[in-house]
Amino acid sequence: MKVVNSLKSAKTRHPDCRVVRRRGKVYVICKSNPRFKARQGGGAKKG
């Protein structure tokens, strides 16, 4: 998976891309073109 500088720019790559938050991570999901999947965050753990 390629690393993108910001997920906002990843969202604008395709009209079907959606930005969703799940379990503290931010994902870009794209049903019609799964090549555009991306993920950001998830380094910090709750303790």
C-alpha cells in the first residue's frame, strides 16, 4: 500500500472514496476501486 501524505488527498483520487474512522484509525475505503485503500493512525495504545 502506498503511503500518502494526507488522507484528504487520498479521498479526492476517486469519487467513490470514503473516509471512515474505526477503532481510532482513519481509513479511506473505495468499493469500486480497492486499489485506493489507505490507513492512517493506530500507533498509540491505551493503557
